[in-house]
Amino acid sequence: MVTHTIDGADGVSLAVEETGSGRPVVLIHGYSQSRLSWRNQFESNLTEDFRLIAPDNRGHGESDKPHDAYADSDLWARDLDAVFAELDVDDAVLVGWSYGGLEVLDYLDAFGTDRIAGLNLVGGVSEIGTEAGNARLGQAYLDLMEGFVSTDVMESVRTLQEFVDLCVYDDLSSADRAYMLGYNVVVPPRVRDSLRDRTVRHDSSLAALDIPVLVTHGEEDAVMLPKSAREYEDLADDATLSMYPETGHTPFWESPDRYNRELRQFARDL
């Protein structure tokens, strides 16, 4: 396993981890998360067949956390392009979890599919700040908005604890809960605030894609409502929908064996 430091758009330093060999699978995490979210993939036998690459998005994990520069889709697209260029990524499977769906679609809008063989949206977000995007969000998640941006330490931590719990269907072990809370707390409230201060429309981009799309979604997702997955299936021309029973917002964590198996098959079939 190797950790790279890569210069993204506007000089932001990005921490990027990779392991394994074979076709690249680039895993983009969600809102207030980290590349550590993909532990059950990085520590699996996926690495025998694929080169797994996971950045910490700007504002997250060990990457730089500028005070602004989160509202421009071009910056997100160029961050990902810088990772591809530096690590010589081609013919890749691109995975966007939750808010990471915005970033991967930002990239595809800006740079097309020349380097990308297939897209996997996992509880993915395609729009934000729009009527369609807002309608896909669960009320329990929306209720956390004020706490996400609070600078009161106790309120912030309490909100993040609730968010971590909301992301899964069954209770987490104490160790896993602490692990997830740790990388959520690292993200400053001002970053979480800026991440929500965007209006991005990518439904039409999804509809225009010329690559296969695997839509992965938990049937009990309380963050991105399950109806969003069915809408994505209808939007994308070549889409496969995989719904996970008794699973929340993190199928790759809650059902890693199934997720890894389906990701492997999707990548092999491209």
C-alpha cells in the first residue's frame, strides 16, 4: 500500500492511497468522510485483480483544507484529473459514493469518458441545491444540517455521531463507530458548510453517458432515499440496479462480500 501526495487544482495537496494491480478502480468517498471509508475493499482480495486508488477529497482526511474553493465543479473535476494524470490511470472503473457522485460526474462532464470504462454510483448524489436533488434526501439527514456546520464542539461531535449511525442500518460495533467518527471529526465545519453551498445539476450528464453504470443502493438508506437509485436507473442508458436489503447508506461497508463480488464482476464485464 502506497500513499501519494498529489497537487490538485489551485495547488491543493491531495493524499491518495493505492494498492493492488490490474485495472484501476478509483474510489471517491462522500461528504465529511475519508479514503479510510474503503477499508473493506483495500483489505480484500479485490487487490489481487485490481489497482485500488482512493483520494482524500479536498477538505477531508489528510488532504489540504482551504477556507473556500469548494463551490466550483471545475476544481473538483481537475482534482480528479490530476490524480489520473499523476498515477497514469486509464480504462478505469470510477466509483462515487454519496457526495462523491457529484465529483465523479463533475469529472465526466469536464473530461468525458476517455479514461473511464464504467461508473459505479453507490448511494450517489447527482444533483445538489436543486428541487430534484433535495427531494432525494432523507429527512433525518436534513435534520442534521445545522449541527454539521456548528462550531460548538459538543454540538458538532453529537451531530457527527448521529450521522455515522444514520449511515448504517444495523448498529455499528464500538470500534467501527469510533473509526468512522474519527475521520468525520477531521473535516472542519466550514468545509461541510461550503460543500452544501453548491447548485449542481448532473441528471442530464448521467443520461448522456456512453459507458455502463452500476447503481448500488441500500434499501434502508436514510441519507439518499432508495427512490434516487431507481431514478438513476431510468436516467442512464446502460444501467444496472443493485438494491441491498437491510442495508443503509454504506453497502460497501455493511455488505462488503456482496459489494466486492459485484464490483469485481462489473469491472470484469466492461
